[in-house]
Amino acid sequence: MSIQWFPGHMAKARRLLLEQLRWVDVVVELGDARVPESSRNPLLQELLGEKPKIVLLNKADLADPKWTELWAKELRKASPVLPVSATSGIGVGKIVPELERLMADKLAKWAAKGVRARSIRAMVVGIPNCGKSSLINQLIGGAKTKTGNKPGVTRGNQWVRIHDKVELLDTPGLLWPKFEDPEVGLKLAVVGSIRDEVLNLEELAVWLLEWLKVNYPEALKRYTNEVESLTLEGIGRSRGCLIKGGQIDYLKAAQIFIREFRAGALGKITMDRL
């Protein structure tokens, strides 16, 4: 199964990002802790250049904590890193202090030059459906930005004040034109960063099932104790996905299986390895 998805609004988002980078002091890059490497856009790294940056590994409450710790240690070699959860609020309180620390030298230089004090201007960037709007809502304490559980909800750009010293520019999710490693596309599809409507969910579910058998077999015991022989048909039967004549509704079984994975019902899982 090969996944390539780069709709027209992605190209527009790229152009906007380049224009708006000059307006901000620091970048907040939001990734998915379940796929901490696959969810980092390599195109983004090129576009950001030397701009100061903090990396947030969102959805850390759904990821394997052992791997989150290892990935955070690895990524800190290049940038400050914080594991967070935009839905539960885990780690969110550390973001503004980290931004202030990251900008401390520049703020001191402004003061020395007599530049009038202003808010730190930050930009939040990341791939679709990584939780940017939910994170901003958590930071400002209310649902003041549009959110959704599908990629591509934030199509425009808006400034929001998240602290008396910090303003944040929300941007649409940005994918890159081609996945050099096909498995990256599959992982992003599984976690929900690519719209289900453009995917073959049955094939994706079979791929996820085989991946879990190798890496997290215990996660599949919610369906059967005979993990090695578990199939999408078996998942469908365990979830009552039957149609006329007792046949399995494979699409429904795939949708349920993938939905349960995304919701964390199969346990805390990280798909990228160091």
C-alpha cells in the first residue's frame, strides 16, 4: 500500500509559512509522540532555517513512555523538547516558561538597545491533525480556535494570546510532497494525519495488525488470546461487524480497529524506533 497525499492547499500553506516566518521570534514545532520522527516534516526543517525552535511531542498520553523518554533525549541534541498532551493538559504549563527561557538572550539585547518591550511572537507548526488547535485551546483556557478530529480543519491563520508575554500564530497543518519511506506514510495514516477518505482502510488495518503482532502483541489480546492467528475477520467477528448472511463487514471492522488504536484503547504505543 503506497500513500502519497499533497493537496493544493498544502502548497499554499507552504508559501504562507515562508511569508510569516519573518513575523515571529520563535517556532513551536508540534509532533505526535506516537510517531516522533515520522511526524516531523523534513521540508519544515529546511524552511525554518536557524529560527529558534521548541519541539513538543503531543499526545504523549497515548505513546509508550519508554520510547517517549528516549526520543526526547535524542531530539534535545538539536532543540528543547517537551512531551505534552493537549487533551489532558500534561506538560502544557511548561511551554511558556520554556519559550521565555529560549528568548531570554534576545529579550536582554532588546532591553539593552532600549527597544520597547513587546510580547514574544511564536508560530506553531506541524503536520495535519497533530493537535495544534487543541493545544492552543489548552493554553488559553477555552475553545477559542476551531478544532476537529480530522486533518485540515485549520485552513487559515490566526493570532491568539496565550499569555501576557506570548502571542501565538496558528497555521494549517503542512505535509510534504512525497514520503521517501513508504512506511512513514502508513504510520501517518494510522495516527490520523492523512484523511481516511483517501485511504484504503482495509489494507491499512491489515498492515497495522501485522505491525502490532511484531511490536505490541499484548495490545491485541483485547480481541483474542490467539494473537498470532488474529485476522481482520477475527476483529470483525469480535466487534459484531456482520452483514446479511453472516459475512464480515471488513470496512467496518477496519474502521473500528483503527479508531480503537487512535483512541489509545490498545494501550500506549509508539511506532518509531531509534
